[in-house]
Amino acid sequence: MSSSPDLPPPAHRWPVVTAAQEARAALSGAQPERLWALSDDQVTEALTVLAQLHASTEAQMVAVLAEAKSRGLGSGEGWGPRDWLTMHAPQLAASTIGHLDLVAGAASELRLAELVQAVAAGADPGDAQTATAALEIGKAAQIVRFHERTRGMAAAVPLAETVTTMVEASRGQDGLSEKQLAVLIRHTADIIEPDRLVESDADVRRAHRSLTKSSGPMGMWRYTMILDDEGAAIVDSAVDALSKPVPDAETGERDPRRPETRRADALLELVRCAVRSDEVPGRAKTSIVVTIGLDALQRRCRGAGLTLGDQLLSIDTVRRLACDAEVIPAVLGTRGEVLSLGQAERLFNRAQIRNLWLRDRGCSFPGCSRPAKWCDAHHLVHWADDGPTDCDNGALLCESHHTVVHRNRYAGEVVHGPRGEFVRWDLTPGSYDRMLEARATAVTEPGVAEPPPRR
């Protein structure tokens, strides 16, 4: 009597297939409708074991899909591996299918062997020691994407060492979270890429900021905003300060508003204050704290700034925002110690801003007509380069030209003309760096006093 080819013979256990069928059969009698009969500890245990089974199942599916890729299953019907997986596992979410496809594809890449082994460590839920050191599928997919993006730009050995570091840092429950790993990957990719590409990417993201309006439920309106890291950091800092729960002033009862309602109310309050203000803006009640190394801030090495909300800002962005009251740079030394925490003395005060308004009348960049109230106070010799905070070292720049000046490293100086003082710009790329070199040379000449420190 012949046995069915779809089922394992009684005396033989097929790899993965038999165990999966037995697990499915066991779970079919789980009786979730009787969870009420469990104690609190048993409910907790049920959740823990199911999570272990879920992680094990994902690791097993990676191995199965890698085998399917190696055999070219589905290619005869014109399907790629992802289509084949979707066809035979329609219960999986699209994001899960994408992760499985990426990680399974890594099995054929020798430089990702350690990542594949770390994922496979989660295949046996009974081995607690091995399973807790496993790499989750979502994290593994992030690292594979990073490898695919950078392998054409980075040398093989440093890239392999970087991937190993990411894998080891992300393993197990105590490893980096997916969000933390994403920040690490973004920062590492920026360091590997040339400076011009990093700033170009920042410009592209900035250019894709958007705010769209559409109809919402029950006669309401929906605003959808897409921001880059810089924009998100600014909005988060401002909205968070105004969206905290406010107890009733008379009864002391808790704030009944939902968190999303408080955030919407905070944004509206900011807009109301902005449109009705005709005076010099006051100091912001909250500030963005950006952690950055001193060498990176002074452009002596590659790096980036990290906000408290885990947004990564390029060096040029940090230097530009340091001119404005919205950012406090926390400057770190080589051992991670805080060398300085930017204080209000580095910011132009109300009287100085009024003087800049009267002198420049608006954006000082040649040809720009933006009014003074739309401009930032820019340090001509940057604060990070020990530039003083006074009107002779200040200039008004709109946000767009403030970015251009920092990105292209333009130099400006306050000069006297027939109609009084004005800012003259040298629009030769890199002119700011040449100006710094000239200042450094002048300081070393005999009889020349060193310029005053930044304030």
C-alpha cells in the first residue's frame, strides 16, 4: 500500500514539515475562548510562549524561502521569490513578506553569513540560550538593506566589520531596538557616503516636505504633513512643550483630551501666536538639544548631530540651526564628556535682533526680498568657530538662504557704504573656509591680537 506523497510516512519525520504540522494540530485545540480560566501567571506564560513560537516560525520561514530561492521554485511559472511566497503564504503581511525575502536572499551572500546564522539561532524555541541571542527578522532586514546600499561605496573589510558590529549590537532582547538600529544605520551610511552626497540627500529630503489638506470624517479636515529630520525635530520640540496634560484650574480634574487632541491644540496655539505677533519673537519655551562631537562640529572629522528624539542632523544643518534660538548644541569631547552646553549668550538678544532688522531691513543675501521678520540672525563667523554674538558679526538670512550659505560655505562681512552699514557676501564656494584661514594667519602674526571668544 503506497502512502500519500503529501504526508510523512509513519516511521519518518520530514525536516520542518512534520514539526510545523504537529504545531498546527496542537494549536488547533488551544481553546482561546476559555482564557478566562487561566491565572494571571498562566496568561503571561501563554503570551511569552506564543511570542517565542512566532519568532521561531519567522526564522524557519527564512530557511525555507532561502531553499526555495536556491531551487528557483516558481520561476517556471514566471514568479519571483516574493510572488511565490505571497502565493503560498497569503496570510502574511506585506511587510513580513518583504523582510523574509530580503533576509532569505542574504543566505547566498558570503559577507552576510554571520547575519544569517544570527537569524537561524531563533529557529529553536526550546533552546533558551540560543534563542535569546537571535536576531529578529525586522532588524536583519534593516542591516541587509544597509549592506545592499553601501557595498558599492565601502571597502569589503570595513563594511564586513561594520555589519558584524550591527549584528552583535542588535541580537537578543537586550540589543538595539529597531528604531535605535535605524538611527545607527543612517549615521553609518552618512559617514560612508561622501560629504556632498550627505548634504545632497538632506537637500532632497528638505525639498520633499509637504502639507496637504483633504476632507476628513464628520465634516472635519485632515492635514497630512511629511517632514525631514530637521523639520520633525523643530515641530516635536515646539509641540511637545505645549501638549502636556493641563488639569482643570478650578476642579483639579485630569485633562480629558486625548494625546492626539492635545498635540493638535498645541499646533494651533503655535500658529495663533505666530500670526498675531508683530514684535520680536521671544525666546522659545523649549529648545532642541543636539548632541554632537566637537571635532565633527568644527568639521575636523565626519559625524552628525543626534536630537533627543533620535533625529539625525547633518553637520551643516546643526551649524545653521545653532545660529537660531531653537537649538542648544551639547558638545562632546573624544571620551563622550560634555565640553559645553550652548547657553543663551550665544544667541542674539532682542536689542541686537532689532538692530539687525533696522540695518539689514530683510534677508541680506543678494537679490532676496524676504522681510526681516521671516529671517534668522546668522553668525558671519560661526558660533562653532568662536565667532562673537554681536551685530558686527551678525546678518539676517531667510531660512532658504541660511541653508545655502552654510552648505556652500559663503563668507560675509559688515562693511560701511554710502547709505550706512550693510552685509557684503562673497558667493564663491568655500570663501568662508578661506576667510577662517586668513583669520588664523592674522592671529599668528606678531602684534596682532587674538579675536575675542564667542559669547
